[in-house]
Amino acid sequence: MQLGADHVRVRVPAQSANLGPGFDSLGLALALHDEVDVRLVARDEVMVDVQGEGAGEVPDGEDHLVVRAIRRTMEYAGAPATGLHLTCVNVIPHGRGLGSSAAAAVAGVVAARALLADPRSLDATDVLRIATEFEGHPDNAAPAVQGGATVAWTGDEGARAVGLDLDPSIEATVLVPDHRLATARARAALPARVAHADAAFTAGRAALLVEALARRPELLFEATEDRLHQSYRAAALGASSELLRALRAEGLAATISGAGPTVLVLSTPAQRARLDAVLAELVDESAGWRTLRPGIDLAGARASRVPSGTASGPSVVRGGTMQ
């Protein structure tokens, strides 16, 4: 496969996975975006400039996750390897359960796809499957690629996902603490087995959540109940678990976002005043909490080819199409 561009820009949303009962399957794209500028260079070098989240912490060469994802996608497509100059402007908090690593993997795959002479040679399913190689499961990568709400799974042919209908009245609030929690630590808290009754309860709530997201947002509180993972992580989550319990005691559809420690609240405009009052009482911003209302991203990852010395505007690569 030949290359068709030497400069692209990518925008990828944050995500909240699980949404309570949808462990490792359900996800939602949030309108907090990392942006990556990728330039191909003739020199055999890799330079990564990271601004914002992760600056001075993440690798700045071949080991950077975006670079690794670009390399893997180029290899998959049979495209030649080149030198790379990247500028990453990161807004998605790291280590907070908002999908920063999935965003980086998706950004690299989508950037590489946009650099190809024929981006259509890799469709949205290819993008998801390659990104999932870095994540291990597709619940974060799916909404990052597609936007909106998704249900993802892994079958014999690898990762797959479908978009879910989403009631436009649903609002997302994320409560982000100042401390991090490694996903590996959160997963280590999970038991090897759970009671059959708890598994059945959670499966039923996950099915209900699909309906609540699409047409019945008044059912979100019951639909986000979970007995599969959040209670087992309570000790590792600390203050986030306490906040989760307090919010749900007030009848609010709160869940741990991904592996945590961020807390997600799904609500409707009719609940806004009550939610504000409860948050004013429970969330202490002086203790390091941030309250964000980013909106829900419906577009997913997007890549724009940057023209070289032409007057034409950039072409945009989204999902399975080139616009």
C-alpha cells in the first residue's frame, strides 16, 4: 500500500466504559478530545512533543503509544515505515478511567489510515481490531472510533462493535479526582468467580440499560445497577466508591467510569437542578475534584489530511468513509 499524504491531524474523544452493568462491553464517547498532529519525515527519527496531560511522563520516541499504533497499522496495511514527528495536545486525564490509552491507540490507527493512498482499504472494523490489540478489550476503543454509545465484543474474527441508539436528552457529568488508579490494580481486585444470582442480575440490568439509553432515560438509575465489579473495587477506589454510593443514595444514575477513579453520572435536563444541588453538597472541589460536563461526542475519531501548499481544504477521514 502506498502513502497518499505526509501530514494529518487527528481528534479523538474520551470514553466512559462499562456504564455500570455493561462490564467490558458498553461504552460512551465524551466530548473531551486529544488532538494529534502527525508528519512523515524522510529522516530515520521519531520525535514526539506532548503537551497537556502526560507531558514529561509518557515516552517521546518509538515507545509512545500513538507511534506504536501508527507502526502497527502501517505494517497491517503493507505501507512503508518512515520517520515521524508528532505533536500530541492531550486533554483527556490520564489514569482516571476516561480512556486516555484507548484514545492514543485509536489516534495512531486513524492517523495511519488517513496517511494511506486509499484510506478505504481499512474500514472502521479494521481500525477497531487494530486498536483493540493495544487495549486487550474493545469497550473503550469502540466509542472512541464510532462516537456515541456502543456495545463491543470479541469473537472468532476479533473485536466488533455496534452503535446504540441514544436519547438526545441524556447528559453526562464526570467527577474527576486528582489521584490516579492503574487499570491493572483495579482489575486485580476482581474475583475469579461471582455468584450466579449476581451475574444474572447484572446481565438483566445491562439489557435494560440499552433500552434506557435509547428510549427510556427515566430508567437509567435502575439500569446502571451493577453487582459484577464496582463493589469489589471499592477498597481500591476509596473516595470515588464513597461518592458513588452517596450519589446513588440520592437516586442518581452514577457509575464508576471504566476502571476509575472518575465517577460518571447520567441524567436528563429535568434532573439538572437536583443534580447540581447534590453535587454542591457532595463534591468538594477544594479537595481536588473537578466537575466536568463535556457533552456526548457523536462523531468519534476524525482525521484530516493537511494540504501541502494548496488552496484546497483538508479532506476528513471518519469511520468507514472519506469525506
